[in-house]
Amino acid sequence: MSQNRLFVFFNLSISIIFLCFLQLSCDKSKDTPTPDPDAGVGSTGSVSFTYRGQKVTYTTVRAKDGNIWSQQDLGSKRVAAQMRDTLGYGDFFQWGRWDDGHQVRRPAANTVAGTSLENNPAGIRGLNPAPFVSGWWSGGNSNDLWTIGNPSEVMANNACDPCKAMGKGWRLPTDAEWTRLVETEDIKNSETAFASTLKIPAGGWRNLSNPSSILAVGADSWYWTSTPAGGRGKGVWILPSAVHTSYSDDRSWGTSIRCIKMTE
């Protein structure tokens, strides 16, 4: 091989190696989530995790309460682009249940009665596919929790937190945390909820007795907290003209979930 050909071959090899390195670097940067939001209100970050067997990446945001929140409902396709963005609507969870399949917007038929066997987290653990259960956890009390990180470890009075799927530090917000968020973000109705840093859409909620019935889509939103209220659950109900914090209702209702991250 002549010196000229050797020189051309050498340069071509270097170019190929460089392009491969560049491509790998780009792919790596694309697959690596950005850091948590910085301290500035409204700053964003992202988190990648597996949800319902699929790798997803969610946007996170520093809210006015100083905490890091997901800027998406759990189960949504993206941050809501408008209040009635269907791709911004997430799944509907019964209070105290994890992502076992019951929460999808069009779940399996309600074929399981609310008997004592299925009517708590431990009893329903083995259902596959998991239906939306009428009368879900109706025998609960104010000592119940929604904090366990793995469905295999659930107990009759402590359920698996679906926010744990997002990774270290992520969990369901408490009633007090949601109430403070509403206050600091000055959320007064559905429109101001979407205008907040959390971009809350009006996704509606699921009827407690009919899993195929979704109510108030485009008008209201309803979010569970991890806080029980006797045998019920506490949540935040956002309407076109008002907001009800510390709102308690039947655990059978299917509502949206937003997750909060605890930082050290």
C-alpha cells in the first residue's frame, strides 16, 4: 500500500471512529435523564422509569412550595399542552392500589365483588388481570397506609405506593403537601390549576360503581393523597369554579395521581 493510500485509509478510519463516538455520545445523552430541577421555581428536569412494562421519561418541576413534583399525571403520555389535552390525562387509581392494571382508562370488566378476601391490598394482590373493584377496601380505617414500595410486600392495612416506580425519593404526596401546593400555586379552579407550574389538566375521574363511566372530563380533576380519612381517602378536587382540599370520599373512586420527590 502506498503512503498516499495509507494516509487516506488512516484518516478515513479516524473519521469513522469519531463519528461512531459522536453517535454513541448522542445516544447516551438522549437516554440519560436531566438532573433534578434547580432551586428556581418552574425549573424542570426529568426522570426515566418503567411503567406498565414500558420505559418512559417524565418531566419534573420545582413548584412554588419548594418541592420537586412530576409535571405529569401518572400514566400520561406527556405534560399537558392545554387543560383538555387528552395525551396529558393519566390513569385512574382506586385509593390504596398500585399499577396492577385496574387504573387504565378503559379497564377490564368489574368481575370481582368487594368480598373480605379481595377487599384489601393483601387480598387483591393475586388478581390477574386486575379489575376495577366496586366497594374497594370498604372495610378500611384511619390507620391504613399507602407507603409500601413493592406489591409483593403489601399487607391488609398498607398498600403499595405507585409513585415508587419513579425511583428513589418518589412517593405519593400527603394531604398536607397537596394543600400547601394549592395555596402556594394559588390554585382556585381548573384554569388556574393548568396555569400552575404543575400544568394540571382536567382529566375527570372514574365512577365508583361503573368502570366504563368517566365523569367530568375536560372540566374537573381529582387527585388522591396518601392520607386516609377513616375508611375513606383524602384527595384534592379541582372544579371549574372551586377547589376542595382535604376532600374525603369512597376509596372505590378512580382518580389521578401526581408524585412528589423527597430530596435530602
